[in-house]
Amino acid sequence: MTRRRSVYAMTALALIVLLVAGIAVYYMTMSSGQAQGSPSPQDTSVIASNFRVLSQAHTDVCANLGNQQANANYINSLADNFYLQGSCCFPMDYNHYVSQTNGLKNYSDIPIIPQNPYNVSASHAKGMMSYATLTMTQAQQAVYDNAAKASSEGPCCCKCWAWYAHEGLAKALITQYGWNAQQIANIWSLEDCCGGT
């Protein structure tokens, strides 16, 4: 019995050491808060300049997770000219940012769609969130539900302000523009402000 406890203790200790080592390697290879896939120093384009600023900004935060009213209160408390900037969960990736902003240019004629997911005015966020409580028909709700299934993570990676804003955006696009599930899943992907790839 004592030998068995000793084996269990050694196994537990080995697992703890491996866990600590894994965490250390992760943090050594991922410089926290640093943008991944940054533009080259010679790139002086507007998009590269915007990326450099936004990848260091931290006004886009995850808070009040899962609490729609608290998130609405937070967004509504912001001055209209305040900007939710940067990524909330993971460092931004330049190539992904370029892909997103280029993709969003296709929707520049639809004013409720933000053109830069990492630089959203509070006024725009308020507008999108105001649609989150829209009542939809059964057919419209089915479109929304199918979009959630077709997307990689739904309106956002977590139930922060962006989840409810993107939920509202989807409801507005479904009810006012007749969008289908795949279009909603695509716009959620383009509006993803979580960072990463």
C-alpha cells in the first residue's frame, strides 16, 4: 500500500512539473500583449499604421461576461466619441487584420456594419446593441440559429459587449436586409475583435 502511494505521489509530482514547464514554455514563446504577425518596419501603409496603434490599444475589454444588461449599461455609459480599440482576448495578428478590414470593405454601403472591428465607436456599438433585443419571426430566428451553428464561435468568442453588439448586428441584417445564415456567419468572422488568427 505504501509503495502504491509513493507511485501515485511521484506521478502527481511529475504531472505538476510538466504542467509548470508547459506554462513556462508557453509564456516564453508568446510575449503577452505583443501583436503576432506584425507588419514589417518598412511598411508605411495606412493599414500598417492603424495596426501598430490598435494592436497596442486596450480599451476593448471583456467584462460582465454573460450579463447582457451589464454590458448594455457599460456601452451606454460611454461617450459617443469614445472608441473601443484593440483586441479583447488575444494579441492581434497583422495578416488576419488585413484580411478582416479588406473583407469589410465589401459592406461599406451598409452603415450598421463597422469597417474596423478593432476600432469601433461607442456610438456604433450602442446602435448594434440596440438591435440585440429585437423580436424576430420564427423563420428569422431559424436563420440566426443556423448562423450560430455555421460560425466558428457565434457572435464572439465570449459573451462580452461584442457578443451582444454582434448579436444585434445579425438581427438587424436578418430583419432589415434579409441576410441568410452564411452571410451572418461570414460577417461575424470579419467583425471578430478577439484577436489572434
